[in-house]
Amino acid sequence: MNTALAYPEPYRFSAGMLALAVHLCFFAILYFGFRWQSHPPDAFMVEMWDNLPNAEVVPEQVPTPPVVAPPIQPAKIEPVPVPKVVAPVKADIELHDKQAKKLEAEKKTEAERKAAEKAKAETRAKREAELREEEASLARRSEVKNRIEAENRAAIQTQVGRYQDMIRTKIRRNIVMPPDVPGTAEATFKVTLLPDGSVLDVVLLKSSGNSAYDNATERAIYKAQPLPLPADATLQKMFRELKLNISPGETER
């Protein structure tokens, strides 16, 4: 047995299958291609005539102008009327009542505010008038008081001046006048008195320029005691210390 013939070929089965597939594809192409090219023949009819028909002149047809359709106007859309909503009469009445009450309340509030402002203004005006009257009254009282005090001071000064004149007169009566004393001579003394008019102390404040007259006047002050004093205790306090200007003439200051 030949060993070359007995050796198996590994691609033999694959080649056979490929050849079979190629043949099948070729057969399918031929079959479907023939079916696609084959179609039934066109049918037609034959009419038999005994005589030939007369030839008629067919008039030339004038082409009809094309009919142009009118432009389509857009349809007008009429507005649909909206029905008015009529509120119930009761609701209108209630709303009207609320508005009336609100308006009345506002008027009342405004009237109360104006009344309060008016009352405040009247109270303020009254208070200002009272203050002015009080100030005027105080001014009048102060004026009266000042006038009374001035009158009292004038009266006191009058009383003080009167008693001082009385004291100077009594002292002058007790002066033993030395010779050659001019009438213009004047000595000033500070005299301290007790409540009963007794002389406690005498001090020469200003000399007259004539020592004899100064000494004679000082002796006359002690000799004239008790000096006249007012009965009023308030006035007596003003006579605890006196500043006396004593001159020999009739005119005294």
C-alpha cells in the first residue's frame, strides 16, 4: 500500500464545503435573476372598421387663461361678549354699609382729634394767661414792696436825721466855746451809745484844726448824756454807733 495516498489532507473538508456554498449562491442568483426579468406580455385590443371615418377638422383650441382665485380674506373674529357679573344686591348693601361706617368712624376720629387739639390749645392759652397774670401780680407786689421799703427807708432816714440833729443840738449847748474858733470849724466824732442814751466811748475821727475846739466838743458829748434816742427798738440799733459832724455855727451837717 502506498503511504502517500494514505496521508490525510487537513483542508479537504473545508474546501468541499466552500465549493458547495459557491455553487448554491450561483444557483440562487440565476434563479432569482430570471424571475426578476420575466414579466407577462402587454395586452392590447384590435377594433375592426367597415369604412374609414371622414376626417374632421378639429378647430384650434384657444388656451383659456388660468383662473386666478381671489385672495382668501382672513375671517373676522367677533369678540365674544363677556357677561357682566352682577353682584348680589345684599353684598352691595353690606359693602356700602361698611364703607359708610368706616367713613363715619374716620370722621368721628378726626373730630375727636381736633377737639383734643382745641382743648390742649385752650388749656395752654389759659395757662399762659395765668402765668402772665401771676407774673404781673408778682411784679405789682414787688413794686408795692419796693415802694413800701423805700418809704420805710425814707421814714427811717428822716427819723435818724431828726434824732441826730437833736443829739448835735444838745451837744452844742454843752460846749464851752474856746476863744478864736472860726464858725467854719468842724470836728468829726464816732460816738458809741448804750440803749438808754448813755455815752460809752468817743473817738475823734477828723480834727477841726483847732485842738481847743476838739477837746471842748468831746467834753460836751459826755456832759450831754443821756442823749435823745428813738423809742423804736429797730431804730435804736442804728444808734449804737454814730458818726457826728459838730460845728460851732448854727448850720449843722
